Amino acid sequence: MSETAKIPIIDFKTYGVNVENEESISDEDLKKLGNEMCFALEEIGFCYLKNHGIPDEQIKLAMESSKQFFNQNVEEKSKCAKPDDGYFGWIGLERERLNPNRPAGDYKEAYGMIPECGIWPPDIPNFQKMHSDLFSCCVKLALRVFDVISVGLKLEDKHFLRKCHSCIGQKGNISNIRSIFYPALTSKKDTIQGQVRCGEHSDYGTLTLLIQDSIGGLEVKMREGEYEPAPPIPGTIVVNIGDLMQRWTADKLIATKHRVLIPNEVRKKMVDRQSLAFFVNPDEDVTIHCLDNSNKYDPITSRDYLNMRFYEKF
Ligand SMILES: O=C(O)CCC(=O)C(=O)O
Ligand SMILES: [Fe+2]
């Protein structure tokens, strides 16, 4: 079995963001995509999207300007530091520990942003444009993925989930792009035993689109409990569900734990790894009622839920 056999690859060519007219997809194709995607998100909580329509070149340019930022010295990067009470900006090495049971902070740095965040590196002219352009593409793609999921879940309105995310990129919605940088480990002393690049966790919003470079290291927890690699596949984007979507669907779609370990292989350990994650959250004033009307979980606004999760983390 190939490394990726456990995580399905879904061909999005009929509904990728390069398909200009959203209405041109046939009901049959939309239903087919909905079934395929919901099957993957029910069983594994993860899938790959190929033919998603975001140009490779755009992804490459965003990755390159991110690397340029992270390769600066700490003093330079500190000019863009995330304020304690803010969401956006740079967070330094080992500042976050996504699995609190790990013995040290995650061996990574990150930069959270939205086009209007107002915190941009002064000396990397391309950074703001490249990430803002990518943000716009990711919004389009995420909204299409929501249509597909709405159809797969057999909701009455195929635009229901899209409508609950109508303010992405504006006030009232904190969906954001996060550039994540995992520095090379050049010496044994860099880390302590049990330390990882990104600790075991599930994402807390509705949906995540993840773009990884060619280094690999992402692993996804299967129902049986073991972690399986989710290796980079050129031209694809990884899609996964967050806890709020699991709650919304009364546990039909699952928010699967995942992690990035420090590679054993020297060749992979000695180089930087870079990923770009688009974390999607519903508009803050949307009330999350179980979509199957089961009332398995009490209704809660997206704002209250996300605040609760956010303060848990920091
Ligand atoms: O960098 C990756 O591949 C995964 C990052 C991740 O899962 C996260 O930051 O939530
Ligand atoms: Fe994650």
C-alpha cells in the first residue's frame, strides 16, 4: 500500500477556483464530490485536493517570501511580533505547545495574518501581496469546499455553510492564514527528547486548507490509534476538519489529531520545513446548532466557542 493510500485524493477539477462560473458544475458532479469528500471527512477527517485551481506559482511565491521573513534575525522578526492581545503577527521558536503533554514548546515559528491585519515585515516588499493574494484564493476554495460538504451532508441549501462564512477577511470573522516555519535542526543540542515540530492536536475551527513544501513530516491519527504519514503530493492541498465542524455535524465529520515529528532522517532534519495553513472559522455571530437537529451539543455562537478555545491555548 502506498504511503498515501489511507488518505483519499479528491479530484476537484469540476469545481476548482479556476472554474469561473460556479454554477457550471452539474448537480451530478457536485453530488459525486459531496459524497467523496464527506466519506473521507467522516472516516479520516482528512483528504487531499488535486486540481484545486490555485496556481502553483502563487503558492511558490508565498512560500518564498515566507522563508525570506523567517530567515531574518530575531531582532528583525520581532518588529512584527504578535501583540499579547492580538491574533496576528510573528510568534517565535518554541512559544507554542499544541500538545501540552510534550516536554517542550513546538520547534517552530509562525506568522498569522489576514489582508487587513496591519502587521507586515517592512523589508520584504512581496510578503504582504503574496500572502494577501493567496488568502483571496484560499477563501474562494474554502467556500467551494463548503458547498461540496453541504451537498454531501444533504443540507437543504447547498450554500448554507458558505453563508455562515460570508465575512471571511472582514471584521467579524477571524479566519486567517498562518505561515509556519520549522527550522533545520543542525545540532543534537537543538532539541530535547520528546520535543516535536508540532505537537498532537486537532484544529479548532471549521476547516483547514494546508499547503506543505516537499520535506514532509505531517502525520494523521487513524481511528485505530496509529499515526500515518500525510506526505506532500505535488499540486495538492490537504483539507481537514476542525473541532467546531465536528460539533456542528454532531460528530459525523471528524476533527482528527495530527502532528509533525522531528524527522529521523538526517537529510530531512537538517533542512527547514515550511507550510501555509488557512484556518477557517464561521462568522462570529453564527450560532452553531447541530445540523442534524439532534441537539447533541448545546447551541453556541462561533464567537463564544472560538474565544473559549483561544484562551485555552495561550
Ligand atoms: O505544518 C503542518 O504541516 C501542520 C501544522 C498544523 O497542523 C497546525 O498548525 O495546526
Ligand atoms: Fe493543525
